[in-house]
Amino acid sequence: MNNFLITLSIFLVTILTTSAQENDSIPQATDSLALDLKEKGIMVQEVVKEKPINPLAPSKAAFYSAVLPGLGQVYNKRYWKVPIVYAVLGLGVYSYNYNDDYYDRFRTAFKSRQAGFTNDEFYDINGDNAEGADPDLDIDDLERQQENFQRDRDLALVITIAMYALNIIDANVDAHLKQFNINEDLSFDVRPYLDQNAVTNNPNYGVAFTIKF
């Protein structure tokens, strides 16, 4: 259970880190295309639509995710991240409760066995032991199982808290990166142009590319 939780947590970190890197790739490709067109003698007119910057957006996104995990991702319009956040946190809570339940059961049986009782649930698990037979789990087994489930419970708690913190950090960082996102309206406009040569007075014909981003 805990191994699967750790694997899923690592997967979540990888997904969130990869999505954060996506914001840097598109502007570089656009600048490279514009430079290539200019080197070929084609006039390029760049039209940039500036987006308003909200300096409080990262703080709001982090606050929303702190109050309700996934809400900051909704605020950033990263809706696809919400199921991942809840899958990891939900599995962490389930793993904690599962291990805590067995820890309590083994601890109760261990205390009962120490007091000299033989009526705990692990003394005769299937109810088919002969009278006077050895218990299915002796007191050392009960102590060992108690320690194992306690360790797994604590590990699940640490991972769940870490994923909760990552959910807040992701919302904050994503909101920061959105300030640098280009507009989704990325398009080309091709138009012919005519330029009069000032020296020879001869017309120059060409094609103008308008890049909107």
C-alpha cells in the first residue's frame, strides 16, 4: 500500500514539474520562426497582445489550495490537475486509516495477551485450533505487527502532508508562470506589400507575415 502511495506521489511530482516547464517552450519557437523569416528577406510584423498581470494571483492560488486542495488549480484553470491531487491525497488518507486500524487492533491484542488473556482475535484466527494449542500469533508476532503498522501509518501521514504542501506550492508557482504565458490566439496573417524605392523610384514587391501571439 505504502509503496504504491510513494510511486503515485513521485508520478504527481513529475507531472506537475513537467507542466511547469511547458510555459517556456512556445515563445522560443515563435522568436526562432520570426528570426528565420527575417533572415530570408521577408518582412515580419509582430503584434503582441499584452495580458494584464495580477500580482496577487499567486498568493490567492496558494491560499485557495491551502483551504481546499485542488481549488488553487481550478483558480489557475488547470482543471486536469484536480483529479491527480485528490487521488494522491485520498490514497494517503485511506492508507493512514488502514494502517492505523490494524495498529490499534494488534496493540489491543498485545496488551490483552500481556495481561494473560487468550480471547483476542489473533489467538485463534480461524476458530479451528484444538484446546490448548499454540496461538496463531504469539505475543512476539503481535508486537512485531504492531510496530510494522505503526511505521506504515506514520509514513502515510508524512507523504500525505508532503502532497498537501506540494498542492499549495504547485498552485503558487503555476500562477506565477501564467503571468508569462502568451495568448492562445497564435496565428499568421500573410499580405502582399508594395514599397517604393527612394533612389530608383522602382516599386518593390513582397509578402508580409503578421505574427500574432
